[in-house]
Amino acid sequence: MKPIGTQHINGVRAMESFARDFVRDAIGLHKKSHALIFALSGNLGSGKTAFVRGAAESLKAKGAVTSPTFIIVRRLSLKEADEYNNLFHVDLYRIKTVEELKQLELEDAMRNHRNIIFIEWPEKAEYIIPPGSFLLSFEYGEGEDDRTVAWSRKA
């Protein structure tokens, strides 16, 4: 991924704040031909779930954001949002086969332009992520709470 932007972040609260701003800007760029999709790559503990939590807070999602590693897909309602109905938080860490991925019916959710979808471990579903999706890479920084987020758009 050749990044079009990079942000250095220190701490969970700063990550959540960055996510609020980033998602607000992404909504303004969304063409609405499919769901607004954020593919979040990075090691365990690199800030992916904190990013989703900040985004969900800014979108006034109904429910708590926790890592969906064991349930794989968590849907939160966006009842107060005018343009979007649902926020999907997807964690593909445990997905092993294409058949398991198909059973999640992500492609159906991606076709609905009124959905916002955050996908952790998107490398396992790269072939179904549509062009225009936001690709974010989370990396550890020098300090314990330091992170670097780089982003681009899928061609």
C-alpha cells in the first residue's frame, strides 16, 4: 500500500479522536455506490478496535464496541444517522477458508450503501473489498502507547 496519508498517535483516546475525524472526512468522500468500507490491517493490539470505537462513538452507534474476534461480525444500529443504518465491525482473524468467509454474507452488506463496515484482518477478504474502500495500516511506534496509521484508497 502506498499511503496517501500518515498520522502518528499517542494513546487510546488520541486514536479514538483521530478515528472520529477520519470517518467524518471519509463520509464526505463516499460515492455511495456501495457501503463505506474501512479495511484495518495491523498486529494484535495496534489500535484497530480503538479506531472503530472512536468512529462508532462519533456515529452515535447503539451498543458497545469490543473486539468481535469470537463472534466475528458485530452489527450496531445507527438510528440517529441520516445517511447510514448500520455499522458492521468484522474481525476475520479466525476465518480460515473462503467458505467460512462466504457464510458471513459480507458481500451482501457491502452492496448496501447505507452500511459502514470496518474489517479487521482484511487480507483474508481482499478479493471482495471494492475499489474506493479506505485501507488503513496500524503499526506500533517507539513508545508503548505510540502508533502510526497510514492510509490509502483501494484502486
